[in-house]
Amino acid sequence: MERKIWKRIEFSTQWLDCSTDDLDSILPSWNNRRMQLQKSPEEYTAFIDTLKRQHAIETGVIERLYDIERGITETLIKEGFIEDLIQHGDSNISATQLFKHLTDQYQAIDYIFKLVNNNRSLTTFVIKELHTCLTSNQESIDAIDQFGNTKKITLTKGEYKKHPNNPKRSDGSMVFYCPPVQVTSEMENLIEIYNKLLARSIHPVILSAWLHHAFTVIHPFQDGNGRVARLLASLVFLKYNLFPFTVLRDERNEYLNALENADNNEFQSIINFFCKSQIRYIDKALNFEIAQKGYENAKNSLSERLRELEKSSRKERDLLLEKNRLLLFNIFREEMSIIETDLQKEISQYETIRITQGHAFPEDPHNFYYTKQIIDFANSNDYYFNRSLPKGWFEIRFSISQKKYKLVFSLHHYGFEDSTIAIGAFIEVSIYDGDKEIKTAFPIEIPPIKFSLDFESFEEKKSIISKKVQEYISQILSLAIFKIIKEIE
């Protein structure tokens, strides 16, 4: 069976119909956090270097150039590419060969950062340079001849393919990319369309995903196309002060499926995947703690913070955040009212259902409510819960037999940046032994949803926010009810 992927490169307006709401809802928080992190350039540079190393490792793993243990992966990301850290069995190739690949791939992503910092244009020459850098220590590739036999052939570096590279998939189908004779013209066409889209200020996720997909459809080199495609996607993101595009090994199938959907003109899944890749690193940045070491640094940081608080612009921003925080609480309250009506209609004839709500500012006596549970939830989802800022909560109480179940939705601040709200949930169970009440609590294993409050027009986003909140409440409530059913069986 043949799958003809290639057709002349163009930009379909269907790309513009795709939603980027998941990323857009948290993007302002990252823009604020970036300015804070850049005040500590050494630590910020160290943080970015860990992302470069992660990209360098994972881009080879998903291409099956090598495999490497997860534990040593984390060590190399944190400590740097030190060959002595590799032990026998940590990889399926020799440590020497592994580090040649990692060095090439690190230098390639570093080259992308330099391109952006120096404001260099994307050209076919630049793309060929990238390929040369990536494959510096890769001498050959496996190729299949006309009789179906596998043989080693020399890899030409920085040159377009001279032979078709039509791989056979596990289902037996043959994938047909752009034929060698058309590659040069198609690559020039790719650059021309890209520059026009760049001038139109297309959303970075859409531009990045389109460029990546279009490049893979051409598949201009004999090998290394996937690695180059992810670097080109990274180039776009970095131009817009975002992060490298890295596909983790556990995401490989999701990534390939999204690309296949794009081959069939269904673009939303690849847009969702690209959004997810950026949100992952925004989450890391929001929870990246800048270590202010020593008395002088601590004193200067406090002084700077006090000066900020005195600025009228800071006061205006605090008022904006407070206004939008209350708007978010009200959106959640409206959705909970709908849930309450529905539950009362269906269940209350059998058992008691009650919904209560509350919110507290740091100085309020109720501010300690649910602190431990929220900390536990935040720890289980690997983020910092900022207790110094206001929070809100909504409770759905079920009284069944001798037990009381309380499903709590918590709206609280996320990370070290002050404009991001997370919504999470956990269940409390109260069992009565005579007059004694025994309470246990456990988080629900669904990650939080997050919203940035730093929008002047937050109210205009109400329909988008309401939809996300509604979906989240429904997902949590379904899981909670099934947990309660199992308890009373």
C-alpha cells in the first residue's frame, strides 16, 4: 500500500481555524515571569541550558538513534554532558558514540538560539548548515535497495538527497515524500511561504507547526529530517520568546499520529501537541525558583520589591489581577450552580447533596482552610503553591449512610509568578465512630487547569474560560462519583 505524503507546499487557511486557547490562556503569565527571570541572567541561562540538553537527548531517542536510561537522562540534563557519568547498560550504544550524537545535537539547538539572537533570516543555506551540524558524527545510514535488502550507505551532510527516502511503516505501507528532483524548488518555495507568513504575524504555534509539517512532507535530506524539522519549529518559538520544541520519548506515538492527521489536512491535533510542548516549559518556568544567595542579594531583592509596590503601575496591575481573580471565581460559581441544580434533581431524593463556597485573602482567618490538601495536590503535580495570595474553594458534600464525602475544588495561585491561577480537586471522607470524626483526604489524579489573570480583556474570554471550567468540573465529578460508588458497594 502506498501513502503519497508529498504535494506542492502551500499554506492552507484551515490552519487559521485551529484553536490555540490552551496556550493563550497562560501566555501572559509566562511573559511576566520571563522578565523576572532575566533579572538573574546566570540562573536563567542555566535553566535554558537544561532545556537545550533535554532537547539534544530526546531528539535522538525518538529517532531511534540510541536509547538511554531515564535516570541517567535526568542526570545529564541537570549536570551536563559528562561522559564519565555513563555506566555500562545506561545506553544501547557506546558512551563515546552516544556523546558524539549528544554533542552534535546540543550544538545544533545552540546554533538555533544564536540564529535568533543575531536576527539571522531563515534560508536554505542555514537549513543545510543545520543538517551538517546535526550529522557531524553520523557517517552512514541504513537504506533499503530495490530488492528490499538493507545496506549501509554513506550519509552526505548538508546536501539534499540524491535517492528517494520512502520508508516502510510497520503496517507494510510505503510512504512517499518529495522526489529528489523536486527538492531544491520545494525548499525555495518553503522559505518563500515562511517569510510571507512571518510578515503576517501568524500565531507562533500555527507558524511553527506549519513549518515543521511542511518540511517533513518534503523530507529533503537522506536522513536527519525529523531532527531538523524540530529545530526549525524551535526557531519559530524562540523568535517569539518561547521555548525549544522538544518531543519527549513517551510522546512519540502522539507526535507521529498528529503528523499523520496533518498529512490528511486535520491540523488541530498537531496544534494541540505544539501547544502542550510549550505549556510544559511555561509550567517549569513559573515554578523555577531564583535562589537569592547571601545577605546582600536578599536585601537588594527586598528593596527592589518594595520599590515596585510603590509604583502606581504596580498598584494598577494588582487591581487588575484582583478584578480578574474575582471574575474567575464568579465563572466557577456559575458553573457550580448548574451542577448543583443537576445533582439535586437526580440524586437528592435519595441522599443529601449540598454545595458551599468560600474564598479568603491572606490576612483572613479562614486562609488556612485546605492549605495542607492544596500543598499535597501541588506536590503531586510538581508545582509551587503560593500561599501568600488569595484562594477560593467550592465544596460538594454528599452524606451517605455513616460517611460524609466532600469534593473540594480549589482555586489557588500557581508558581512563583503572581498572575497564574490553578484549579485542582481532592476528596475528603469523614467517618463517624460514635462521637469521634475520622477524616482522610486524597487528591484526584487529574492535573490542574491553569489560567493567567494578566489580561486587560479577561471578561471577553469568559466563554472560552467557562468551557474549560465546565469540562474540568465534569471530568473531576465523574471520577469522584465513581470513587464514591466503589466505596458504598
